[in-house]
Amino acid sequence: MHWSRPARAPGALYCAPTGDEVNIDAAIVGIGCSKFGRRLPDSQLRLAAVAFKDALADAGLQRSDVDGLSIHLGWPLGVDYDRIAEGFGLDIRYVNQSWLHGRFVTNALQHAALAVSAGLAGVVACVTAVSFTRERGFLGGPGDIEGNREDGGTHGEAPPYGLTAPAGGAAIAMQRYTHLYGATSDQLAAVPIAMRNHALTNPRAIMKEPLTLAAHQSARMVVDPLRLFDCCLIAQPWFSSHVATAREICARNLSA
């Protein structure tokens, strides 16, 4: 895969190709995850170790092969890179850490791909170790530091109106959508119903029963027009994926 670095002329609104290219030589070679659950007794670090070891086994790698870390979400919801490196006994020469939201996990993968392609590391472990149930005080209410920012939170939270949780911002967006396009709550139900059907195919899923339209419509309102099943389940997921170059994998296969 090639990435062309664009050049922007002064005042230009678009970037024109320059011909300079970066060769992206990277692949996800192993994936692992812990069990899913709510209020699990194990720490973030312990469950992250389970996901990390599963990814190693999936990739056919050893712990000593990993020389880079890309952390999706650090403290207080997640685990910082130094704790993971020390706890897992890793000797790393490249690290990336962000404090982003769940939907930005691709950022960790992008940094890992760039790192191995640039020769900064041979194998980078991308780790997400987050607990939303242990740190419930950070999600909405007076303890939600992000949601109470002066200009509001990045999910559309609006503290002056009492909306300091992600569902509040999503509700405002949905109200706008229904105003513009006439969508109804029972039409919106198609989304969580489809997501539940997907979950039923995963043996690790938390929710094991089908979701019906009647159950959706009878559930309590969280923030109008969002009902209970329109909001995501607060759970504790841990994932790890290992990114390596094709050259790295070939070299290890030849030496095996």
C-alpha cells in the first residue's frame, strides 16, 4: 500500500500530489480479547494480559518479539503504556499512547502501521484495556471532567443544559434528525435490534436474548428520544492486536 504525501499551496483548499510516497509495509498478524462482562473482578491490567497472550498465540509470536506498544486509551479509564510494558515484561523501543474515545481505536492501528513501516519497531502490540464500570464517576454527572468542559464535551455534551453524558449529545443530534426527516423511535429501533442480532452470533456477547421492537419501545426513556436500548451497554472490553511488517514475519518464519 502506498501513501502519497500531499503538498498544499498557500491559500489552496486542496492538496496536490507531489510524487513522494511512503511504503506501508504492515499487517495485523494476531488478534486477542478477554471475556466481556460488567463489573468484572479482575483489573484492567490482568484482563489486558489475557488479550495480549491470545494475540501472541494467534500470531505465533513470543513475548520477546514485541518491541513496540500503541495504547488506545490511557489512565484513568485505561492502562498507561509504562504499566503495560512493566507488567508484561516487554522490552520496547517504540511507544504511542493517546487518550481518545472508543471509536478512535483505528488511531492506534495507524500509528503501529507507520511505526513498523518506518523501522521504528518490528512488532507493535495495539492494546485497549478500558473499564467503564470501575470508573462510572467519569461518565456523566459532576465527576465527568470531559463532559463538563466549558465549551461542552466531544460527544455534544452541553453542561449548561445538564447534559454531561454522551447520550445527551446523541439525543440532541437525533432530535434534529427526526425534525428534518420525520424519523420515529420505532424506526430507530432497527439499529439496536440489528446490533443485538449480530451479538447473538458471538459466544462472548453479554446480551444473549433477541431484542424485539416491543421490548425496545417499552424500555425507559434515557434522554428523549433515546430509550434504554438505543444506548450502548456499559461493559469492560479488552483487546490486543499485533501489527508487524511482511519482512518481519517472513524472517521469523524462515528462522523457525
